Amino acid sequence: MQRMPQWADVVLIPLISLLLAALLSALVILAIGENPWAALKLMVDGSMGSTYAWGYTLYYATNFIFTGLAVAIAIHARLFNIGGEGQAMLGGLGVALVALYIPWPHWTLAILGGAVGAALFGAAWAFIPAWLQAKRGSHIVITTIMFNFIAAALLNYLLIGALKPSGSMEPATGRFPEATHLPTFQDMFSTAETALFRGAPVNVSFFVALLACVAVWALIWRTRLGYEIRAFGQSESAAKYAGISPTRIIVVTMLMSGGLAGMMAINNVMGEAERLVLNAVEGAGFIGIAVALMGRSHPFGVLLAALLFGFLYQGGAELALWTSIPRELIVVIQALVILFTGALDNMVRMPLEAMFLRLRPAPKPARKTEPAE
Amino acid sequence: MTHLAKFLGATAALALSAGAALADPALIFDLGGKFDKSFNESAHNGATRWAEETGNSYAEVELQSDAQREQALRRFAEAGNNPIVTVGFSFMTPLEEIAGDYPETNFVIIDGVVDQPNVRSVVFNEHEGSYLVGQMAAMASESGTIGFIGGMDIPLIRKFACGYAQGAKAVNPDITVLSNMTGTTPAAWNDPVKGSELTKAQISQGADVVYAAAGGTGIGVLQTAADEGKLSIGVDSNQNYLQPGSVLTSMVKRVDNAVYDAFQAGENIETGFYVMGVDNEGVGIAVDEHNEALVTEEMTAAVEDAKAKIASGEIEVHDYMSDEGCPSLDF
């Protein structure tokens, strides 16, 4: 039963959650003796005030779009993939192997090769949990999170052994060859007189992420497979009755989910670091969960939520640079947003629903063309 | 400085951006954070000492992720901070990349070498300092077995272990030197529990002096050695005070001096390759009220003698990183 107009679900609840998180964060900043208003200004300025700042915000957002889409697509089949972290790590491995061992003539081919390598490795990492879920009923939440640890251990092993150039101190691969370096926004948009996006890591993979959003939207709402995925997610027994194979849906959905998470590596490994370092993902796989929840599993929502988290990350970095707010508290602020938008959804939803229920006799607000499930 | 003033300063720094030089020096810590009681903290101490003595201010940042290394370097450079001091070898790659973009800014990297005209690379002869504490360990040991516990297994830490073993064997050729590494990832720098387990294992094999070169992990080593009534040796900062009466000495690596010198030199800092060894007080041993009862006169004499001989070149302490091998210890 629809108790609330769509726009309230899509816009109002995230907005109220955000305001609550911001309010609490302000109290935290106040409690350590800093000025919350100045901190907010610094965050906004540092993440949106210049092309440079946007360059970082969009770089982080690109990561979150990929991992957010990965979680979102799985949610449509009622699968909770919390293994995005591990799948993105393996994606990094795929990119590194492709970039290091295949001589690419040009970056346009290298990014295609890198994306395929990343997606294959990420998908392969999601395959085993998917198969175990489909055939053995092993819960996907447990298996995917376990696979995160296995992925971390595997990367440790490779980065201190086979992939590390000898004599190097860091657990990291050597630098990728010049031909695989992706053009950054600085290369693309700067003119001779004005340097835009100077030094920012955002690169051409941002557009790949946007394409991925469109592709996921088309897949879920415009194809037969997408219909099957949604049907399976709504009711497994009904889907079975309609002749949809649960095994096939679980495995295929998880392969796509893992592939999307893995593709994040073309941004952070190929685009930014240009080598594979230990812990290259840095929690983006987990942020993806919050992004998907906040974006209501819709690609457009994921895009907006990813931008918000990009803002939080870049703003947080600016706070660390220019204030004496300790980095631990910046993590607390980021966590508060995740807590309110992800975990405490019902805290806002229930009173709102009650309010709308009381307003029911009133004429229903016009249905917006806001995209929704 | 009030918080408000700090914020005004911060926004001013943002507004000024490139061009105008604030000329405040800046310090960027490694991921371990500035209060690691060891390497980063030593850098922090050097910076605060400079700030107190001169009354000037400096910018600093603790990083959350690897991607922020380059970001912090660029932000400080664009805000006009000069010189910018980075702590740790992980800054080698980003610094290599960006130093050319800011030819007006001078950078300092501690523990790494970056071959750029505007970078001062400071490296320490840790093997020489470790040689000195190795001598002391061998003289203090009654069992004829001493231990070494490293953090992450990288050539730099093996360099500590190798010098330590060579020093110990110079005093007692028959001594047994046990060596363990905490791990192979950066997490090994901050795992005091594992450090404590390794210490127990080495003590059960007969070690009665344990040298920790393991960052935050060393806290567990020092603690366990004290609990078991054995001796330990601290590293980087003077850690004698952590377990008074049980820390034989600390192999101090004067990261604080390196930072202090860089800040003192200001924007016209001399760049190039800088080695801090026994001869210029870059490494050495710490003696204070917490360990003077443990340090005998023979030890002091031996250390002073070795210092002079290392400085004159009469004793050559093997540097593991020169050939990735160690004549006095097997890993």
C-alpha cells in the first residue's frame, strides 16, 4: 500500500535525514570548540568552490557511483551484496594485470581493456558467493563479507611478492606504462590560458560511470532480464511460478554486481594512482551500500547520493587540511550521514508516514515525474 | 591563536591560493598519525619545538587515505607554504610526480630519496644507530641470546636488524640474535598485541634483551619485556620513559632534528641528498633518568668508541639496503 506520495519518499526522507545528520555533526564540532558554520563553509568551498575542488569531489563520486550501482542492482533481486570492497580490490588486480602485461597502443583501447579486465575479475569474485547462495543457500551477506577478507589477503600476498618490483619498500606494483594513462579533466578541459581542474584526479572514467548509470537503468526497466530480476526480487515463489530460474537470476545479477564494483578500478587504479597499491579501494565498497540505500536503488538516485558522498569525502579532506579538527572526528561526521541516511531510515519514515496518513483526505499532491522504482 | 583567528587564516589561505606566499612551513604526517609515540611523533616534536622557539606557526595535516598524499602536497604548495616537509617513504611516488609542478616551492622528504632539484631527501643511517644498541644489548645480555622485532618486513627494517646483529657480534661473536617481523602490511606498524606475542616467543627462546623497530607495535614489545622482567630497546623517539627501568636504551632517530632544521632553514632551504648518521647526531642512543641505572660504564665507553670509529670510517656497518643482504644475520 502506498502510504506516502512518491516525492516524499524520494526527496523528503533523504533531505530530513541529511539535516538531522548535519545538525548532530554541528553539535559535535561545537563540542570540540570549533565553529560549525565556518567548518561547513570550508567544506562547501573546498569541495565545490573551484574546478579543482570539483575535480576531487567528482573523482570520489565516480568511485561511489560504481560501487553504489553494484549494490543497487543486487538489491533489485533482493540480494545484499556487501562484498563490493573485495570485488573492487580484485577489479584493481584485473586492471593492473591488463595494464602491466599487455602493450597498449593508446589509452582509448587501454580503458576498454582495463574495464573488461576489472569487470571480469570483480565478477569472478562475486561468482562463488552467488553460486553458493543459489545452489547451497549459503547466505550471501556472510559469504560476500568473508570474500572481502580473502580478497585483502590475496592482494597482500601478490603485492609483497609477485607484483612488487624488487627493491621497492612499498607493497605496490610498478607504474603502469605511459600509454595506459587516462586523460584527466585537466587534460581535457584546460586551455592554454586557464588551467582547469589543476592536479585533480578526476578523469575520463567519470563518463564511463555515467554511462554505467544509463546502462543499469535500461537493464532494470527496459529489458526482459531486468524484469525477471525485479520479479525475483519481489517474490521468489511467484517468479519461479512464472518460469524464472532463481539460480540463473542470482548468478547473473551477482556477476553484474561484481563486475560493476570491479569497474571502479579504472577510476582509482588506472586513472588516479596509475599503479596498484595496497588497500586501493579505501572503503568505497562499503560506502556503496550507503549510496545505494540513499539512492533508493535507482541509478539517478545513486548518482546524486554518490555526489553527496564525494562532497563529504573531499570536504572532510579540506577540514583536515585547514582546521585542527582531528581526522577521527571527520570520520565521525561522515559516519553520522551514513547512519541517518542508511540505518535510521525508519526513524524519519514512520512519523512522516503517519503525518501523510492524517493528511489523507486532502487532495493528493500531483505526482511528480521524479524517477522511482 | 584563537579558533576564530585560525579559521580566518584558513579561509585566507584558501582565498590566496596560488601566487601569494604565506611562507609558513608545512608538515604532512604519514598514515600512522602524529601521535604514534614513534616516527611521526618525533616529527611532530621537532615542529612544535621550532614553533615554540621561534614563535612562528606552521600548517600540518594527518591523512586519511593514500589519495590524499598528492592532494595535501598540492594544497599546501598552492597556499604558499614553504618548505613542505613529508614524513615517510610513501611520499616518494607522489612527490616525484608533483615537485616539478611547483618549482618555487621546496620540499623535504624524510626516509626516502626523490631526485628533483627542489627536494631535500633526508635519510638516516639507522644501521649505525642499531649497531650501537646492538653492542649494548650484547653487553647487557646474560643468556647470550638477544632478540629483534621488526614492524613491516621491508628492506628499511632489515637494515635496522642487520646493524643490530653486527653490533652485537662485535662484542660477543657467539651471541644468538633472534629476528622476527610483525607482518608484511602497513598494519604491522600498529599491532602491539602481536608485538607482545612475538616478545613472549623470543623470551621463551632465551632472549633477555629485545629491540623493537616496529612503530606502534613496539609499545607491546616494551610492555611485555617489562612484565617478564627482561630488557627492551626502543626506537625512533626516546621511549625510555614508557617502561622506566626496563628499557635499556632507545635508538633515537632524530626525525625531530630533520624537521626542525628544515623549518629553521625556511623557504631557501638547501635541497639535495642529506644523510643523518652517527657523525652528525642524526642517530644515536638515549640515556636519561629512566635508564641510567641500566647503562654501565663499559657500555658508554664501548658506544663512544664505536661512534668515533664509525665516524672515522674505521668500523663500517653493513647497510642492508646497499645489496639486500646481511652478513651477520639470516632472515
